[in-house]
Amino acid sequence: IDSNTISGGYFGIFLTSSYTVTSIPYYFFITNNTIENAFYYGIGAANAPCYLIEGNYVKMRTGNANSYGFYHCNGSNSGNRIYNVSSNIWENCGYAAIQWQTNNPSTNTSIPHIVSNNWVKPTFTSTNPIGIYLNFTRNTKVYNNTVLMNQPNGTAISMGAQSNYQNNHIKNNIMMLLANNSTGLCFDAAAGSSDSLDYN
């Protein structure tokens, strides 16, 4: 799905698959799209085992404090399959720009999953938003993202709990809390969620 302009709707794009081939890195290529005024998910995924989401501009509809730029819940991957969310712009997100929720990334450390070079604009509408929220993730590199948080109680990047984590690294990100008298956090990590936090 490349170089489209998608306007309105409950979801901009939604991914799901029961395809089981593990020798290729991506089933879905969501690239260079403009997604405007979606209500709940700009891009959503359920049981999607691998994808490249790159170069998209996602601007959510105003007025929904519970919206997500990208949300992935459930599924798992193995073999050469990769989750990759890179080089996107996220704007007007209600609760989160990027959220992974129990998507069970593979533990093949030679093929890490990637969240990189995203620009998250300071336009959140929830009172306690999270810029990038990776919950129960593993084997993931969170590199070179810029997350600007406008809400006083917001968190720029959060890593949720993972009891069997390995190889999660957060590096070279810019995280800024812009609100006066902010009580939020640049980075929040549950116990057992991250191996390194360097050069941010």
C-alpha cells in the first residue's frame, strides 16, 4: 500500500493475516501514504505477523483523546519476519502515536524489530498520553526517534513489562517534555523491559 491519500473513516488502514510463511521479512508494506482524519487508528493491526510501515504521514482527527497513530494488538512472528515502524510523522494522536500491545516479537537476535526515525509531534489530546508505548515487547531497537510531548502528565517513550525479555535497546532518541511544570517522564521502563538506554 504505497503513496495513497486516505481521508476519514474509523481506521485509516487495518492489517491482519493468517499467512504462515516465515522465510520473508514483511507481508505488508505500508509506505509513503498520507492518512488524515481517521477517528481511532491511523494504522491498526491485529494478528499481523510482520510489516514495514515507513515514510507515512498520519494526522488523526481532532476530538478523540483515545486515538492512536499506530496500534498493534495480538499476533506473533518467527523466522525472518520483522516488525518495522520507521521514518513516519505522527500528528494529533489522542493517547499514543505508536503502541505495540502483546504482539509477541520473535527472539531471533540476529533479526531485531525496529522502531526508528519517527517524528512524534507535540499535539496529543489525552491528559496522560504516551508517545511510543511498547508493551510486552522484546528483541526491539528503538533508535533515532524524536518525541515531543505537549501534555504535562505525558510520557515520551514507555517500555512495558516483559518477563522473558531480551535485546531491547533504546538509543539516540530525542525526548522532550514541553509543558510548563511538567510532571511527565521522558522515559519509563517497567522492570525487565530494557537492556540498554544510551545516548538519548
